[in-house]
Amino acid sequence: MEDENYMRRCIALAKKGLGYTYPNPLVGCVIVHQGKIISEGWHKKAGESHAEKEAIEKVKDKSILKEVTLYVNLEPCNHFGKTPPCSDLILKMKIPKIVIGTVDFNQKVYFKGIKKLKENGCEVITGILEKECRKLNCRFFTFHQKKRPYITLKWAESKDGFIAPKDQNEKYWLSHPLSKQLVHQWRAQEQSILIGVNTAVIDNPKLNLRDWYGKNPIAIVIDPKNRLPNESFLYKNNKANNLLSITSKEVNFKKGELKPKDLINFLYENKIQSVIVEGGLKTLVFFIKNNLWDEAKVFKTKIKLNNGLISPKLEHKEKSIISVGSDKLYTYINL
């Protein structure tokens, strides 16, 4: 039970880095001496100290590290990247016991850190809250195991099941202001947002953070004929480094259709670990039809449209339902 409690703290610390650590995983670490946490650390940003190093450096009396247990939600790295291997630092400090939530499925690390620690005399325990630790890094693991980003679908629909009015030039807002704020929080947590070019042309969206804090995600537009206007917000404000347009120059659109494999390869080659798909209807249906999604978040509102574009349909049973203002948020998981 104590191991699980300390691992829960690791997870809580790791979550602080959500949205900031790409392409690195979320990692938290606690160091325990004689039944008490004496130091904590978490990975804040790629290129900065890893969680283990941060926690170790905070311990003033380094001599007691020979008597501690180090808890970390992810297997310590064993390769040189922007920072040295954490496994080397653990061995250097002669930390005798390491408790790990889950192995790292990145092939550069996979069991290599654990093996090195064991071969050098450390006691290593793995699999503590393993399910929770894997869920924490679902984006990172999906990218490395499935060679594609973790894909979340998001839309709001009216009480009578429409995603938009018949006249799409008509300005409308279906969801409650609290739902809008929650969506901006999600944007801060994901590496990218994807929409179709029709949505980009009609709505001229900003796809940035306005009702939450954090880093703006990369904007991705499926745009086979390069229709995104130069005067659009996305083009003018994101062209330098925060806009990816999927045109016929990058991907082969046979008969105007995008093949799922080509889209996934494009996203993987551009090192996109997570994407939230925000519309429009055709784009959402494309992902659902091709079973290219991991999670779906659907706001069901109290507003009636009477007619319009019928919202996408999922055959899955909802994982959870919560109230957000006057809306109901349905979450679906694609297992």
C-alpha cells in the first residue's frame, strides 16, 4: 500500500508537465527515507532536468541516498539525449532500491534502464500502479508502440442531435461557457489540433488558448487543394512555426480522398504525439469510419437547432458522463 501511495504522488507530480514535455514523457519522482518523502521532482520541459535528477539534486545530504528508495512512474532512461542517462546518476549516488510504475516502451529505453540497474546490484520493483502509469503516458506510448499520435475527437451537439445549423454561415455557439473553457484546457494538454479546410475557411478559427494558460498547440489543416486563405488567422499568425497544412504536395490524395495510412504516416513523420480533432463533420466522420481514434469527448447541450448537420455517431458505450454547466460531457474510449 505504501508503494502505491508513493507512486500516486509520482503520477500527480508528472501531470504538472502535461502539455510542456513533448516529445518527452510525463515523469514524476519521489525519494523516501525511513518512511518519509525527503525530496520530489518532475520533468518540466524537454531539454531540462529529468524527474530523477531534479529529486536527487534537492537532497542536501547526499550521503543518505545510500539508504533511500527512489520511486518513479516510468523506467529511468539509459541513453544520452539532451541530458545524461538517469540510470547512471542513480548508480553514481548508490541508491539501493528503485520502484517503477511501468517500463518505457520507447525502444531506446525498453527494459535497458531496468537491466542496467539490476546488473549493478540495485533492487528494482516494477509494475506498481502500472495501469495508471501507462494511462498517464498514453500519448507517448501510442506514438512509440503504434507509430501514430494519440487521437482525441471532440464536438458539441444540440439537444436534437445536430452539430451545426443548416446555414453554416450563421454564427452560433452550442456549448456552455464552462465547456469552452474546458476545451481550451484540453488544447493546452495536447500537442496539436486538427481540422478540415472547410472548417478553416468557414469559421476562420484561431485554435489557440484564450480561456486557459499554457502553450498553443500546433494547428493542422487537411487542405488537399491549398485553399487556406492567406488572410486567415491560422495562416497569418501560425505560418512561421505553428501550422501544418496537409496538402497534395505532402500527401497523395487519390481522387481527392485521403488514405488513413498516409495521414498517419504524415503525422508520425512530423513527430506529432497527440492530436485533438475538432471538426468539421466530414473530418470527424473520416476518423470514426476508419477507426482512427482513442478517445472521444462529446458535449450534449440543451440548445435545439431543429435542423442542420447531423452529428457523428459512435457505436461505443460512454465511459463516463459529467455535467459541465448546463451541458453533459460524454467520454468514450476506443479499446
